[in-house]
Amino acid sequence: MQTKILSPSREWLELAKKYIQAGEVVAFHTETVYGLGADAFSDEAVQKIYALKGRPSDNPLIVHVHREYDIARLIDGEPPYAASLRSAFLPGPLTMVYPSTGKVSKYVSCGLNTLAIRVPSSPAAQAFLREVDLPIAAPSANISKHVSPVTARHVYDDFNGKIPLILDGGACNGGIESTVLDCTGEIPVILREGLVTREMIASVAGDCGIYKMKEGEKPKSPGMAYKHYSPRCKTAYFIAEALEDAIACYEAEVKSGAPCFLCETAVCARLNGYETLDLGGTPEEMARRLYMLLRKGERQATLLIGIEPSEHGGVMAGVLNRLHRAFGVNV
Ligand code: TXA
Ligand code: MG
């Protein structure tokens, strides 16, 4: 199969619709990361997504809809705080988990009685979703456990020859996946941190919890149980206070390989003469650059050495969660 990469146009929309209606899987731009989408009503189409990604069959998918789509068909009611959150943050990088009516394919939620719904703000994603006018089940468009894709080229690198079409909307500005929020209880609870922060949600809903998995418990959001977002090279990770140890690790590798640091701008400045990838100075910048640099790092380095950024709180919670998973810290 030949994989086409097309920029937004009428041809692009018509082709995408044709493929989705034929039960194919197409990749599309969103404001967070690229998605690998298929008709959420079709068992066969949804199963194709799992097969293509090599995704475990117990890790449910998010359903994407355009902003005018009537989600009442898909969800079995919503608490008042969820309606307020929708009007405050959607379209945008917030996925909301609701009780499901069970109308979409059973493979979307992997046997859970809930459904995760997302209304992306990317104009390319909105145009695509409006054209097909169907709920589109879509995980991030990467091979399972690999770094999520933030350019059409990243998707191509993982799926060339395996999918017919990549809808190229440019680089993803957000850079990390949406916040996943459980809206089935008394108060909203974050299952995956992202660009819509706990503080932002609490300011609208009055309160917001963060789900922490207890030892031995079955995770509420099964994706949390897996190592994720990992570059395909050796990795090491250090706290900022252990910079001397990180440099010793670099020096040991450089004798036979090509090490590279991944760190915030202020730390890069202290590593003059060493190979570095600059994550940036603000949480938003670090979110936007993280996956781009992990993909770049795995191509050019034999060992990627992550240094923990000094910033915490807000969007940094999501960035740190992805960094820790990519480097295998606390997972
Ligand atoms: O930004 C995003 O969310 C991107 C773009 C493409 O929209 N999508 C994405 O999908 O990150 P994926 O499949 O890589 O991650 C979906 C996460 C997983 O951690 C999964 O376990 C969780 O959402 N999830 C999906 N349905 C759920 C449900 N019914 N209950 C709890 N967690 C759910
Ligand atoms: Mg993913």
C-alpha cells in the first residue's frame, strides 16, 4: 500500500471520507499529537487500529467528534460540572470520560462501560471530522510504546506502507496528548495529565482529583500501566542536582558512542561543548518540543541523557509524566 501525505484541500477531505467509509484507517493532525483514526461504529475498522499499532487489546481508545456533533447519542448523561467544563475547554486538548450508551464498537472501550470523548481544536481535525460526520476512534499515531508523533513525517516513519493517508496539518502546537478526565463521579478526576491542568479544571468545576493507582490495583485508565513514549536508543535520567554524574555518564558513552543531553535551556547553557537538545524554558515550550526532540534524539544519539527540569506545577505535571515514562522513571 502506498501512503499519501496530503495538505488540507478538498481532495484531502474527499479521500479521507472515502477511506473512512470503506473501513480504512487514516492518520490526521490534532493540536496535541497526530491520531490514527477509524469509524468508531465499525468493529473491523477499530480492530485494524489495534493490529496496526501492536496495541494491547485492554487499552481503550478515545472517540473524536466535531464541535457540532451531538454526543448525547454516545453518552448516558453527564454531571453538571461536565457541561461547564465542555463549554470552558472544548474544542481543545481535554478528553472527557462518560458513562457509555454502548452505541460504538465494543472494541473502542475494551469492555469498560465508559467512553472517552474528545473534540480537538485543530482546524484540520475539525474539517476532517465534519466531513465524515462520524465518531472517529483514534489513539496517537505511533507504534505502541514508541514516542507519539507531532509531525506527518513521524507518522510516516512508523506507518509507511501500512495506511493509505496522512492528513498533514503541520507540526502539533500542543505537543503532548490531551488531559484525560473521568467525568463519571461526584467530582472530575484526572486520569492522564495534559495541557488542560488540574488548576484550570478546578477553577471551573470547583474541585478536581488526580487518580493515583494503588499497588496491585487494576488501572482505571489502562494506558497508564504501560511504559510509553520511549525513544529507540539507550536512555539515562538524572535530577538537576546530579549534573556531575550525568556528565560522567556522557563521558563514559562518548568513548564508543554518541551521547546527547536532553535538558531545559538554562542547563543546556551550562553544558557548553557537549551535544545537547534544548527542551526550552517554559512548560508550554517543553511540551511542544518534547516528542520532537525524543524522535530526533533516537535518530542521532546512542544514549539520550535526560535531566529533570526545575519547573514544576501546571502544564509541567503533564510534561514530567511523559518525560518519566519515556525514560522509564517510576513506571
Ligand atoms: O491527545 C490525544 O488524546 C491523542 C490525540 C490523537 O487525540 N490521543 C491519544 O490516544 O493520546 P491514546 O490512545 O494514545 O491514549 C488514550 C488514553 C489511554 O491512556 C487510554 O487508556 C485512555 O485514554 N482511555 C481511553 N478510553 C478510556 C476510558 N473509557 N476510560 C479510561 N481511560 C480511557
Ligand atoms: Mg498513545
